[in-house]
Amino acid sequence: MYKLIGSRASRALRPLWMLEEIGAEYEHVPAKPRSPEAQAANPSGKVPAMLAEGGAITDSTAILTYLADRHGKLTHPAGSLARGQQDALMFRLLDEVEPLLWAAAKHSFIFPEELRVAEVKPAMIAEYQRVIPGIATALEGPFLMGEEMTVPDIILTHCLGWAERAGFPDPGEALTAYRARLEARPAFQRAAALP
């Protein structure tokens, strides 16, 4: 059984959703960053962390990839062209979308006030408005890769929700409908109801 450490209000929502999608047994410890539980699993105190097979995995995307490969779900086989394309989508989201949200968050409430630069957020919003139409063109069906949900769908849906909560602009009709479809999934609903 897996042990997932991190509150749903963090990137821990991603592996929680994945665990629900694949039907894996897990224990959830809704710890906050730098809490004793988080630091016991990850010396940096960051969440999420997942304990499995006697060790810890300490990044949400690494956890998603591990679970997908281990269970053969929400992924394409390693070494296949489809897997290369899946990984390219995942890295694109982690390179082009998530850093904008994270930088805005750091300068809004994470950094101490004396280190925050208020002018950062408008620049991150402008860049988001530039890149998000290109992400919308990646949709090949109900999911990013067509008819089957894959790991990048979890990352993108999480980022779209994060963007809305952070006051970023609407991503457009296609991505708004996409997010609504993904968030309507029973597995997402169960994960989103966790502490």
C-alpha cells in the first residue's frame, strides 16, 4: 500500500487523483509543507511525497510517472513513440505553464513580504496568455492525446484550476470545457474532497 503525504490544496492533488483513477490502495497524510510528516519523508519538507517499496518519491510528476508505469495505466509503454509524445506534452506543461503559476504564487504569498516583487504577477499572466492558446491546440480529443486519459491530463487540469484560483485569465472555451470534463470524473471528485 502507498502512503501519500501532502494536503489536497497542494500539488499532492495530482497523485491523489492518480491513485483514485487507478484504484490503488493508499493511506493519505494531509500534511502541510515543512510539517514533521513532510520532513520525515522529504528532507526539504516539500509535498507531496509518497512512500512505496521502502523508499520515498518526492515530486508530484515523478509520483505520477511511477504509478503510471507500475500499474500500466494512464500512460503509453516506455520506449514507444506515443510515450515520447506523452512525455513531450508533460514536459511542455512543466516548462511553459506551471512555472508561471509557481512564480506568481511565490511573489504573492510564499516569499516573505520583503522579498516579493508585485510586478512579477502581471508578467506571468501575460506569458500565460501567450502560451495557453498553444496548449489548447494540443487537444486531440476529449483528452490531450485523444481518446485515452494520460498523465499530462492530470497536470494540465491541475494547472488550469490553479490558474483560476490565482486570478489568471480564462484559458478559452476549449480548455474550460476540457477542465470541466476532467474535474467531473468520479476519481477527481473523490480526491478533491480529501483534506
